[in-house]
Amino acid sequence: MADARTPPDVDRAAASRRAVAARRARASLKKDVSMRVITPQELLRRALAEPDAPAGAMRVTEFLTSIPAIGEGKRDRILQELQISPVKRLGGLGSRQRTDLQRFLDERWPELQPRGGRSRLVVLAGPTAVGKGTVAAHIKAHHPDIHLSVSATTRAPRPGEVDGEHYYFVDDAEFDRLIAEGELLEWATVHNAHRYGTPRGPIERALADGRTALLEIDLQGARQVREAEPSATLVFLLPPSWDELVHRLVGRGTEGPEERARRLRTAKGELAAQSEFDYRVVNADVADAAREVVELAQAPARPLSRA
């Protein structure tokens, strides 16, 4: 006769599946912190809000070693300093321990503090494959009052591309003139081949008309805009997780293994630069991400000065 205290096989199997799913969820969260998709503070907030969720069930030792630059030795010193037992889970921290851990994180990894006085010149950037172009296209389709910047490029038009709609197609001599006369907010040579840049004129006209101007550009371009126009509002588009970013990049099927590896290395470096931006928006859903970007753009206009 079976022991009444022994759970049926089906219950044990279900419990095992739940345990595996919980471990995977914790591993994914640790990866997101290590790849800077979320901040340590954000993971701690999730753990304290839902102690029984995967974040809350994570041991504080796992949490600390997921943070870049914290190894096992440094982790143990931190736990001793904060008087936190290594067997503690994030969701089970006491009020004093929560406060001390939060203070420790804020002192060493301060979170982004948005600037006041947002500008109607909005820059949207983020890591490769995060969906910047898709979010920008959604904004263009649903918010015609927002001017989506059109870049100038020295490459030839591809089939179906229209001059002035997809790009301004110019030759090298014209691009040189745009640079020399300060008519580009930013520009760069991409893949050691063609040059791309953002013309000032259409942006200035949009701002003069009281409209928002949105630039969907890469990290290098965003830095140039910040230097040329310090008042610009910089928005960093994040993936919902590192695993999702990898899935999106691989799922496109447009790059070979070496190119995918290169882009993922680039994406890791780009994620590390998000602290340079004024706001972060997670692109888990295109419509929601677009709405958040539009809301960030709703602020009194400030004049765009010439460099």
C-alpha cells in the first residue's frame, strides 16, 4: 500500500517542472543584470514587491555575483559589511537589511536620474536588433504631428526606396558640403563603406512649427547630438531581456554566425552606455514602447541652437 504522505507521481512531476522553470527564471534575471538590461535596484524592487516570485526567491549571494565587477570574494565582504546571511533570499530580507542593501547599490551603481525640462528634440537609440526602427515607424504612422527625421546617405537607393522619404540620397561631394557647412547634427561612416547623417534643416523647421522632432539613430550618433545640442532628450530603448534580444537578432536570419556574434558583442557594449541617456523605455510591445516615447516627448519646446 502506498504511503498516504507520499505525493502522487503526477504531483512530483509538476513540482519538478515548476522548480526547473523557477531556476530558469532566476538565471534569466541574473543574466539581465549582468548584461545591464535591468539595474540591480530594479531586480531588488521586484524581489521586495513579490517575495514568492523568482526574483524574491533568489539568494542574495546569486544576486550580488550577477552584478558586473562583483566576484565571490567581494560578495562575501559585502555580505559581512551589510550583516546579511549568505543563505538569505532577496524576498526574505529584513527592513534594516533592505535599507542597507539599497543604500549600498545606490552609492556604487547610481540609477539614471532624468533631467528636468525635456526637449522636443528627441533621440531614440539602443542596442542592435532592439527594434528602434519598428518603434519609430509606429510613431510615424500613428502620430503624424511628430516629425521623424530622414537621414542623408551616400549609398545608392535600394529597390522601393524613395528619395526624401526613406533617405536623402546624396553623392560624396554633397555630403562633404553638408559637413563643411554645419548642416548635419551628426554623421558617421557605417561598416567602413557609406556615410549617414542627420540634416539640421528639416528638424529646425519642425521645431519652429511647434512639432516634436524624433531622431532614430545609433549610439555614436546620439552622443554627437548630445554634444551639439545638450538640451536634446535622449531615450534608450531596451529589450525586455537579454535572451529576447538574442532571439530577435538570430530570428532575423539576415546575418551569418560571425556577424551575429559581432553584433551581440556590440549590443553588450551599447547596453553598458544606457546611463548616458535621460530615459529608458522597454520594448516588450511596440505599441506600448511607442506610446512611452511619445509621452516623453510631450514637454514645452526649447530652441534648437546652431553649432
